[in-house]
Amino acid sequence: MNRTEIANWLRETRPKRLAELWHLADETRRKNVGDGVFLRGLIELSNHCRRRCLYCGIRADNGTVTRYRMTPNEVVETAILAKKLGYGTVVIQSGEDFSYSKESIAEIIERVKNETDIIVTLSLGERPEEDWLAWKKAGANRYLLRFETSSPALYRAIHPSAKTVTSIEVGDRLTMLKTLREIGYEIGSGVMTGLPGQSWDDLAADISLFGELALDMIGCGPFLPHPQTPIGKYFPPNPKTGLCTFGELSEPQKTFCAEAGIPMLDPAEQVVCDAELPFKVIALTRLVCPKANIPSTTAIATVDPVSGRKLGLSRGANVIMPNLTPTQYRKLYSIYPNKAASTQSAEETDQMARQHILEIGRFPR
Ligand code: SAH
């Protein structure tokens, strides 16, 4: 499928045509990766972050966040719980928190491996290559690093440099993904949909790029504006859906975009994320990357807690990442508001995920 075809599908609204897309994606999923749904336990290690991403609630400049760090013991205990619940993989995710040294993360990985022999996926942001090498040696298996958008102008605008951080080019993240693969990790990436300044063509290019990068995992979700971030302040969420709304740009929005360098698009070009777009992105990603592991993400479950996850699984996805973070920390890892399952225990989250999978006639793996 070429970029124009992808862009046409993204803009498609006729229910009959969309039903065809869902069917095609579901068939492709079934033939290539089967009916099993991989459960991957998410552990949110720390909400400290040195970066200033204009969309993210735990950005360094957000002084209203209560910051936390999990101790190595807490991480190991959570991994043991994941193993007990039958998970094959844990995903350790975090803000870019350099108070965890190369050695301390390596030690956590070694302990998790020794005690559970579970597959370890890391999502710790940009780190020096030597850290990634050490963690691979310690037993880590996979690394997730979303490239967020393939538009260089938009990427640069929403990832301003911080005092200690200079990488603000999407190309840098693409190079990092290549490096991670060379080190021996399975790699995952993805984007957000509905960022201000993101065009339909950009999003089609993102999906094409998934195919070119031959990713093992691809996670995408709606952009959910966070009121305590620069973008969320100028582009507040629709109170009902949590999604970003767009019309003709207001004067304050224009000034903000001009200062930040966010492309100002004609309304017809601007991606508007409605209830269906995240599923179109999953379905098209499945068609472009038939064998990839594609999660029905937490952001999708946040927009529609009752059926979002199940719809994602029925329209191309084959992975769910239940949040196993200890309850007292969950609501503090607030990258966007009202994150799904932020008051549950790990057991409750696990039960709900399994129930969703069984309700649609699939089985957990
Ligand atoms: N520091 C790590 C992990 C980031 S959090 C890293 O940089 O890789 C994981 C993902 O959450 C991000 O890659 C981003 O795509 C997504 N995210 C952040 N803020 C968001 C928001 N407001 N709405 C939707 N998704 C968001």
C-alpha cells in the first residue's frame, strides 16, 4: 500500500468501507499472528524526566507533578507478580531519569532475569549506547522508542532541547532504533495521532515508515492533551472524549504555534483524532506490517474504557499491556489525564484484560 492509499484510508468515513478495512485487518492479523493475545506487564519505573516534550504531562517543567522512583526491590517484586499472573514479558518504562545509572538499571535487569526468567522490554528513552550495551548484556531483550512523528519540523517543535539534552531530530531517534537493533534488541516504535501540526500526509508517512523500519513492535495511540503542558494549554481536550479538538486556529493558538515552530495547517490537512482514527491506524499498520506485534494501547483504553481495547484487538492488534505498577505510583505517571486503570491494583487490571480478551473469543498468551 502506498502513502496516498494509506492517506485515503485515514480520511475514509463511510461505514461500509471502514467495515471492509476492519475485516481485512482482522483477517491479516489472524493469518499472520493467530488468535493469541500477548499480555505484557507494564512497570512504570519513574516519573522523573529531564526532557521538556511539549505534549507530555511528566515533562521536567511541570512543577505540579509529585515525582516518584520505584526501588529495585519494588521492580523485582512487580516482575515476580507478573510471572505469577502468567506473563511472558514485562515492559519497564520511565521518564528519562539519569539518577538510575547504567549500572543500577543493569542490576535491576539481572535480578529480574534471575528471579523470573521473564522477557525484559525497556522503554527508558534516549540513553548513551554504552548503557544500551550494558543492559543487553545484563539480559534485556527488547527496546521501545517511539519516533512520535516522521515530520522533521513537527518533531523539532515539540521536542525542545533541554540543558543536558540536544537530540531534537526525528532522524536521531531513527538512528537510535538502528543502533538498538545492531546491539541485538528487538525494537519497537510508534507515533501519536492528532498532534497539532500533524497532517494526514504525515500520518500516512509514519505508517509507511513502520514498514520500512521492519519493526518488531508498533504501538500507536491518540494524542491526549494534558492541561499542564504547553500544547494542552492552547489545545485543550474535549471534556467528553479527552481528545484534541481543532477548528480555525485562534490568535493565541497561532502565536503559540509560531513561537514553538509547530506547522500551522489548513484545517483540511490537520489530523483530527476522532473515536475511529486510532483503529484505522492499527488496521493500516497491520496491513503494512502483517507479522508485527501491535498493542491495543492504554491511550485507546483511556478514550473508551469499556470497548476501546476490544475494538483494537478486533481491528488488527494482538497485544495488551496491562499496567502492573504499584497502585500508589500509577496516578503519578500522568503522561496524559485520566489514564486508564490508574486506581486499580495489578490483579484487577490483569483480570479486566483477560476478561476483554475472552469476551471477543480470543485467548491470552
Ligand atoms: N521516556 C520514554 C517513555 C515515554 S512515555 C521515551 O521517551 O521513550 C511513552 C509514550 O507515551 C511516548 O513515547 C508518547 O508517544 C506517549 N505520550 C506522551 N504524552 C502523551 C500524551 N499527552 N498523549 C498521548 N500519548 C502520550
